[in-house]
Amino acid sequence: MFAAWWLPRFVLQALRVLSRERAAVLEAQALKAEDARLLCVSETAEREGVQAGMTSSQAQARCPRLRLLYRDEKAEQELQQRLLMAAESWTPDYEATQPGLCVLDLSRRRMNEPWQDLGMLMHRDATALATEVRIGLADKADLAVLAAHVADPVRVIRDGKEALRELPMTVLCRNPELLNLLHLWGVRTLGQFTALPRAEIARRLGAEGLALHDLARGGKERLLRLVRPIQLFREESELESPIECVEPLMHLLRGMLGRLCARLAEAWRVAGRLLLALRFDDRSTHERDLRIAEPTRDEAVLGRVLETALEGVKASAPIVFVSLEIVPVRAAASQAGLFDQGLRDPNRFAETLSALEALLGKGRVGRAELLPSRRVDAFRVVNFLEAPAPSLDHTPGGPPLQRFRPPRPARLVWQDWRPVALHVDRETKPLISASGPWFLSGEWWDTQQAWQHEIWDAATDDGALYRLVREHEAWRVEGRYG
């Protein structure tokens, strides 16, 4: 059995507007106030000819005492949250179908009382949320929603074939173009729509029309999109006796890990990251974001990750507060290829890297990643576990440059502002041609890192082509082409 809780005119009820008031909610602030259209209209205003979709000027012409309001999205979210919390008190299986409407799956409950009495009990609980609540009960979820729209205040439909002929099409269809088309056909109620041949509906309206036809006939069996609270895998401890050594801290953290891993197992998740926060007696803090190379919920592996991360921590005061949070991820199921050469134990590799970083200092262990810079060999050290940055799509033309590492100091002989001879490695080589100069510079905003290069390509009489670079008034041979 399913129950649907519906708050009619949800936008107005979020603003605490009574149905007897002449009020309407505008969709949005338009450039001109008279051009803003109505999103929701109270029952009293409807009886005076005001309808949703009218402009504010059209509505005020029909009802001069109409009170125009702007919607409050925050109030709507709060009312929706209260509605879901009330539904959760009846069953853990419920769906937030749309704003102001939720569907409850009551199949887990043992219902001894009649459905009508059950609906009245639900209505009594829900009336504490809003001024107007309607409850529908039926064997199908969609049929319960239809029952809620005709409830006064409770409606029970046991037979899915029961006719809801007087229910307007606006209950099901939110597409204004399709509603206009059905209006031109003379179809305004569910009874008129279900009387149409199904084959003709499929030919003229397609899949959307067939779905509406099924809903109008009571809907099909479907699973609810259940609301599940966000699980927070976090534990913290305010210490009465401050901790000064790693051993008692690890004893506390292992207890936290055991409880958190048990909760991970219940949720069928594994740990992707560990968030560790320490607060010391002098009010200073230490926070670490520890990535797990291969997500797991093995307590021993996660304990080693924490212990390695704490080896290099130095504090001037005892620890008075500890917080540990696990960021859960789904376990990845993958099968390695026959010739794949992956790591045998990625977590052990990550522990080794963490130990090296604790010994050498943060940012000194990792892999080199080229920077998008014109500076030669510009790179940074990144963690091995970080995803590599996208490579630059650049295919250089011409012969490859074989770099000298380190570059060779050189001296040039000039004539008419062009180099004519190259002194390098205690040897003088005449230059038969030289192209340049080309100037490159960068990081001018940083006086410590600013650089400027003057570059020449020069060919010697033995057929070799060299790249010559000047930096800080000193020349060097950067490499040889070919």
C-alpha cells in the first residue's frame, strides 16, 4: 500500500497565506511589474477569475484587491524538509516526488486499522505542517497521487480501475503546449483523456502521451526514488586528559577506525580519503587530507596510513581534540589485463611515499609535471596519486633538439651585430649562418623568479646546428639539432 501526502498551492502555503485571502505569487521579477506572470493563485482569487499564468495587470483587472507576492525559495525548502521529516516518522521508505508532494511505501508496516482511519491519522499528523493537507491511499504509487488530488481530506482507492473522471488534466501534465493541444481537442479531464484510443495517442503524442495515458488509468507498478539521508562517517573526541605521544593517539584513532569501518561495511562503501584534524592545547591546529591509493575499508591498512602521516608531525603543546572523517566511495570492481604491470600493493607504495615525505619534507617527493611555461624545463613536483594534468597538444616542427645537460658555457665572436664564431669546450668553431635573435621572458611579476632569454640558432662549418642562449649576460650552448 502507498500513501501520498499533498500540500495544495505549496508556494502559497510556504508563505503562510490562507486560502481565503486574495493572493497570488509571481513567477519572477520581470523588467516591468505589470508583465510578471502568476505562478500560484489562492482559492478565493480563483473564484474571482484570476488564474495562474496571467500577467499581474490582467489579474488585478479582474481582482483589484489582489495581493501580489514574490516566492520565498528558502521557506519552500524548509516546508518541504518538514514534510519529509513527518513522512519519515511513518516509514523509512518515502519519495520526494515534487515540491509539496511525497509518496510513502507502507508495505513494511502491519496495518490493523482500516485504510480510511489510517489516512485520518496521517492527516492529523500532517496538519501541523501546513493549513491544507490532502492524503491519498492506494495499491499503486501513482494512483495514490491521483487519490490525493481528489481527497477531501482523505481518499482511499482500492480498485485501480476506479474512474477519476472529473480530475483535470493539469494534475498530470505540466507541458503547457500539450495542455493547449488537448484543450483544442476538447480534452480537459482524465475521463475524457482515457476515452481516447491508445493507438491514436501513441501516433499523435508519442511516448509522452502514452506515459500520461498510463498515469490517467492509475499508473503502473514502479519503484519509488527513495530519500536516503546523507551518511557522515565522522568521529571526534574532546579529550579530558591531553595526549602528548603518538602511541596513545594511535590507540584512540584505531578505535575510531574500527567503528567507522563497521559503518562503511553496512553501507557497502570503502574509504577513499581520510580527513584528520588535531587541536592542541595552545589552540593551534593540524589538518591532513590523506588520499587512499586503492580505496579500502581494511582497518590495518588505514591505520598504517594514519601512523605514517603522524610520524613527521611536531607540536609545541599536547593534543586536546581529535577528529577523524572518512570520505566514502564505491568499491571499484576491475580486472587487470594479461600484460598489465600495475602495482602489487598500491597502499604499501603510498605508505612508502608518505614515509619519504615525512623524512625529506612536504613537496619534495613525487613525480615531475611540466608547467605550461615558455621557460626551459619548468616543472613542479606533484603527488604520485594525483591525476596527471592534461598534456599540451603541441607538435613541434623541424628537427628535434638534443639538449646538453648541463648546458655548456660558451663565448661568441661578433661582427656587424651577428655571431661569426663560437668558443665552446676549448674549441673555436666558425659560424657559417646564424638566425635570431628571439626573446623570451616570463614571471616578470616575481623579482626572484623573473627570467629573460635571448636565443640564436647557429650553424658551424662542420654541418652542426646549435641553439645558443644568453641569460644574465652569459652565453651557453643549450643543445644541438638533429
